[in-house]
Amino acid sequence: MTSVTAAVVQAAAPLFDTPAALARAEELIREAAVDHRAEVVVLPEAFLGGYPKGLDFGITVGSRTPAGRDLFRRYHAAAIDIPGPEVAALAALTGELGCHAVVGAVERHGGTLYCVALFLGPAGYLGLHRKLMPTAAERYLWGQGDGSTLPVIDTGTVRLGAAICWENYMPLFRTAMYAKGVDLWCAPTVDDRDAWQATMRHVALEGRAFVLSANQYMRRDALPDDLHPVQGDEPDTVLIAGGSVIISPLGEVLAGPLRGGEGILTAELDLDDLARARFDFDPTGHYARPDVFTLHVDASARATVTSEA
């Protein structure tokens, strides 16, 4: 194969309603694969489990509230187990459709939640990436991933990797992923700023990879009525404004950015462009200087408690 059809989905799922979020994810993946003939589909950050934009969970420095604790209880209940029924359902779907999907989710692991990217394909569930560094106030909701979940998935045609939202600003993270030979850089996000477009173009040009950035488009009416985001309570108030985009390995915008509503962007990716782009720049290959710079990556799982026989 010399080309792959890729799709990025711009949408949001109802917050704190995991069955509805799963149904919406299945609907959108099916639409992308069947109607748009996409072979790779990317959904936004925290699509399953939800991104609670504008909620403060009753936190001030040195203090928590009973209402905030109960809101976290609801958020914890809406997260998914891995493995679990939601992952099994998505794996069955990509198996049926014969496509690959990268899906943003919130993983529940004991008392800790993690922001993750799920990898699924024709063979089912392929693995996950846990966000290494939650951004700002995300840190009181999500734990930190470790180096054991930095996969690059070889589909037989291309190699898929994922960087979630502001992980894209971590130079050493990017370098580690470039060294693994990523071809399709998937960037599930909720960053809707204009500056995000420059970041995505830079990552594409630096990594000489196609960049598929899927952002949410979320309005106030996606939240339950009893919640009150700081942006306001009018139903059509936009909480996350989109900006999904597909970019070539030379930094050229192939589709998007999408603004003003939900939708699916698609592009036919000419895989020969990867070699064309790497002709004069390969960040961890012929343009690297290992005699001057080296990077050590600890890919081990970091367990809090270990037992010896």
C-alpha cells in the first residue's frame, strides 16, 4: 500500500454517561470507516470518561469540599476499566470494520484515574498509552503514566503513536517517539487555541510524520444540569471549540482546522511522502548527533509495591 485514508473525529460525548459515550464512539468510528472509508480513525482526548472542562471539583489550595469529593466519585464511576467491556466493544468494532482506531479515554485503576489513548485494530485491542504529565489542574484528577506505556503500533503498513494534548510540548517525549519510527503521530487533545495549530505543524515537520489531531467540540449542554462550569450555564455556551487538523510530514495542512461544530475530517495520506520528507531531516537518524546528545528512556513499569517470593 502506498496510501492510507485517515480520519480525525471532532465531537464530545455526554459527561458522566459512559454507556452513551461508548455508543457515540462506536457510531463515529463506524461513520468514519464506512462513510469516509477511513483506515485509521482518531477520537479526542478523554472521549470515554469525559473531559470536565470548566469544573473545579471544589479545590482550593489546602482545601477540598464534600461536594467536590462527590463530584470526583461520579467522575471515577464514569471512567473505564482496562481490560473491560468498553474496550471489548471497541475491539469488536474495529475487528468487524477492519480499521485501526486511537481513542481517548479515562482509565480507572484502583483509586487512581489515568488519561489514556487506546489502540485498537482488526486484531482487537492492541495496547494503550498513559499520559505522562497531566496539565495544570488535571493533576488533581489524573495520575502520571510511566515509560512502560509508550507504544508505537506497527499496522503492517504504517507505525502509529500517540501524544496526548500537552505531551506534544515535551521535547524529550517527542524524541523518544521519533526514535521508535512513528509515521502517523496521533494527537488526541482538548487544546482549542489557535497556537495549537502551530504546534501540530511543528511536530509534523520536526518528526517528519503525518499528524492527526482530534479535538473535542463541547457545549454546555453536554454536561448534566446540576453542574455549573465557569464559562456559564447557557446551553449553547462553547466549552471546547475544536480545531481538529491533519498535517503532512512537511508541515502542510491537509484537512482542517475544523471550527464551529462537530465533524469528521479525512485525508488520503501518500505514504511515499514519509521518505520524501526524511530525505533532508531525520531527527533521530542522519540529522542526529549521538556523539553530542543522548537520551535515556526508562521504559520500565513503576509499581508502588513489589513482592518477592
